[in-house]
Amino acid sequence: MKNFSFANPVKIIFGKDTIKEIANEIPKGSKVLVTYGGGSIKKNGVFDQVSKALSGYERYEFAGIEPNPHYETCMKAARLIKEKGVDFVLAVGGGSVIDATKFIVMAACFEDGDPWQVMERKATIKKALPFGSILTLAATGSEMNSGAVITKAATQEKIAFNSPLVFPQFSVLDPTTTYTLPSKQTSNGIVDTFVHVAEQYLTHSKEDTLLQDYMAEAVLKTLIIEGPKALKDPHSYDVRANLMWASTWGLNGWIAKGVDEDWATHMIGHEITAFYGVDHGQTLAIVLPGVMEILREQKAKKIIRMGKEVFGINESSDEAAINKTIKAVEDFFESLDIKTHLSEYGLGEEAVEKISKRLNDRGWKLGECQNITGDVAKKILETRR
């Protein structure tokens, strides 16, 4: 196991009827900006609960945050914060709203020019406003981590950033807020969580990290058991609770400690979204089986372990075990009605070439061994045509 240091300061408030507790977490007298997306929280009762809890605060709203939050939109919110003197932000929504809010609270305090410099690794975050979140979509784990992904529409770039200054101070996880989600969003969220775990688990396995392996497998098995149930019975509290907590654990840092991490699937998937607008979860379902196929020798030990421990696959031949495990992952995504090939989204060779060129132009080397170049990404995507 690798050496590590770890601290996660996020307070989790979990369960039914817990939104009202935000009044105990936000300092009295704060000027609060509520950030949210397309307005579904005004239809499912969440907004009313938030408004009641914030009745004693000076409050402003910023709506319209996109599913892949745009830098341009975030900057509008940052300007509103400065204009109104906001000193606390409350993100109400899924990972996109929370990710956007992380950028917003940083951008509102950024004094060295364009905050996009942080995304380009040309500047560091020195200060950010405090914020909390109310989660309404189980997927990204952003509610309990310090990372975010932002899209710059003008240049078709989708880039991640991370800073301990943008951990939420608290996150409310009420599983009932996910009851009315469209089935596609539920499915995308399950795939996103699955791939988050895979990125920290399916590596070259040079380290002995037995506890982290078991923890990762527990999350994966929970998704496989509960995911299909959520599509059949979206109002099952126990199912929604298990999925919500699984998604938080998929990327709250615990299973990543002491292990090697991959993240190539996400980086390649981000380019598919940036260029073609394909849902994030859908891009991951396309790319992960391809990564497993092209990197099968490098990741053989962990792929075989996943097959046995997660899918119950037992084969005398390593090759057969790997083949069946890759197929099992693909079949699981398909069972959630998430397509796993580029052609099913109307994409072909042009997309493969465009993404490969961008990665090569950036000089990126992805994966736990830093051996996935644009040319290797091309091979990965060609398996998904």
C-alpha cells in the first residue's frame, strides 16, 4: 500500500426530512445564494423545503446551471455574488450543480485575472467562499469531495480541477429527492458511480490493498443489485438510499487512498461530451469496456478479481475470465438502457480521430501507468465503434 495522508471535512446529513437542518449549518446573518439547474426542484417540493429553511436569511437565486456546467454560466453567478455581497452559497441539485458551485465560489474570490487559468493549471486557488449542498441526484460523489469538472463552451473543452478549498462544508442527502428523476438520469448516475469505482480499482494492481478492494467491490455489488430495482420501483426508499450512499462512497476519497488510480475512461469520455454533447454517463459506458480490452494485460489481475468477486465469474482460463468480465460490465450498462457503442450515438471514425488528435496535441499520457496516449485512446475507441 502506498503512503498517504487523508482528511475529508464534509459533514453528511443523511435521511428523510433533513433539508430543514441546513438552518443549523449556515451561519446566521449570511447572505445566501442558492444555485440550481433547470428548475425541477420547484416541481418536486425541494425548493419549497429550502425556502422554508432559509426563511431567516437574505437569499438570492441563480438558476440554469447545465448538465455539463459551463464556465460562461458559472462566471455569471460569480458576478452576481460580487454584486450582492453574498457570503455563503447553497448548491441544490446533482453533481453538475455542485461542480459548478465549486467553480463559482472559487471564481468569486479569484483576483488574478481569468479563473479559467485554474483549469489550465496556470494559476492556483487561494481562496473560496464557503458553501453547502443538497443532493438530488446520486452520481458524481461531488457532495463529499473537492473536485469538479467544468466545460468551456467557446472552446469545447471539458476539464477537471481539485482543491481542498472547495470541499462542501456540509451535504444533505435525502434519498426521497431522487424519487422523481427521469429513468435516464438514474441510469447515468449508476454508470457514473460504477466507473468512478472502476477507475480506482481496475489498475495494474502492483500494490496490496485488500481493504480498498473489498470496499470498492461492495460499492460495485450494491450498484448491480440496486440499480435495476431503482428503474422498476423509483419510490423505494431503501433502494434509493443504498444508491445515494454508494455514489457518495464511489468518490469521497476513501477507496482511493494507498492505491494507484486510472481516470483514462473519464478523460476520454470528457472529450466525447465536449465535442458531441453525449451524456457523461453514456460516454463512460462507451469507453470503459474499451479500456479494459486494450489494457487487458496490464489490468489482468484486477479484471479477473472483478469477475470473480463482483460478477461471480469463475473460469480456469484467464483469457476466458477477462472476456466474460468485460462482457458482464457491458451487459450491466446495457441492462440500465445505456448504449455502449459510438455508432449507437451516431458517432464514427471522425469522432475517434478528433478525440485522438486532441489528446495527442495536449501531450496527455493517461492511466495509472501514464501509457495511454492519443494513439492508444484511438485503439480504445475503435473497439467501441
